[in-house]
Amino acid sequence: MNQAKPTRRRSSPHPGVRVLQITSRSGRRFYQARYTDPDTGRLVCESLDAKNILNADGRRSWAINKSVELQRRRAELHFGAERHQDVRLEDAIRDYLAICDATLRPKTSRGYRDAMDQFSGWARKGGVETTSQINVRVLARYREHIIQTPKRSTMRGGRRGQRGQTKVGRAPRTLNREMTYILTGASRVGASGLLPGLSRDAIADAFRRVLARSRSRPFLSFGEAQQP
């Protein structure tokens, strides 16, 4: 009697990284990558759909690159690299703002402080308490929050100097200035090893500039264009 040959297990093209199809309670299906962070030893779960990776080739390519990145990081730790730290977000922001106060002009430092305080409050409400919890998805959500926050103006009938939100959106210049504050702060904090899940490029992409809306101009005939 012929015995069936045992099936040979194929090695993964991206060892250390698993890509799973998950079905949420609502029935929606999405793909999630799972791997162990070399610095913390924690299981990390990332939605590939949230990264706009929506096809099999893209998921495979991302997983291979992530696997190489993890292997490189393990090698760095093996040869004595310091592990990334995980501290309370409020402490990291406080230390960063202390540097701003000591090195920047008061007006500039106040701009950083206002922007970082707003981010800290938003993160706290969303359950983000430590620096290791900040990832690309968190920054993307905060960018949308910045864009959707309406303009503030002096309230009619209120106390002197009292300001409140209006129904008018803020200008792209204002949005980009606030994003620059957060982008710079996140980059500096990340350079200290406190944002292990984010590269400088990922932070910059998360806070890409908002394009100004171009005003449509009426078409002029040749004769009209020649008039002073």
C-alpha cells in the first residue's frame, strides 16, 4: 500500500511577520500584520488596510520589508545597541517643551507648547498614555482631527476676550503651522528612541502639508486681458 508523502512545510518569505485576515464583529474583513517588537518583546498588531495596502502583492512586499527591519534591529540589540525606551507621553512632552523654553524665543516656544498640549489632551482622551503606543495610525487620526477642528473666534455676548469655536474651517496656512509644530516635536522625541514604531519619514508623511485651495479665475478674452 502506497503511503502518502508528508507535505513539506514551506518557509515563510517574511519570517517573524504574520499576515492574517481578520473579521470584525460587524462582519467587515481586513488584513492585519502581527510581529514581536524586538525592543519591548510585545506583540504588535498593525492594520494593513489602514496603511492603504489593499492587495496581496503589496501585503507580501510590506511583510518582507518589515521582516528585514526586525532582523536588523535584533542584530543591533545583539551587538549592544540600547533598547528603545517607553515613557509616559506627558513626561516626554514636558521634557521636550523644557528644551523649547530654554532654546527658542518666547513666542515660538509658546506655539510649540500650545500645539503639544492639544496633542497630549487629544491622546489622553483616546487612551494613548505612553510613547510606544504612538504609531502611524495614531498620527493619521490626529492629522484629521487638526483639519476638522474649526476656527476659534471671539464670542458675541460672552465675557471679554472669551473665545469659542465657529463653523468656519481654518486656513491651510494655520493648519500647516500647527502640523509643523507637531512634526518637529515628534521627530525630536523619536530621535531620542522614544517612538520605536515610527521612522522620520513616517512622521513626515503623517503630517504632510495641506494644499491651499486655488481660487478659480474667470476666463478673459484677448481684448479683456489687454485692458488696464
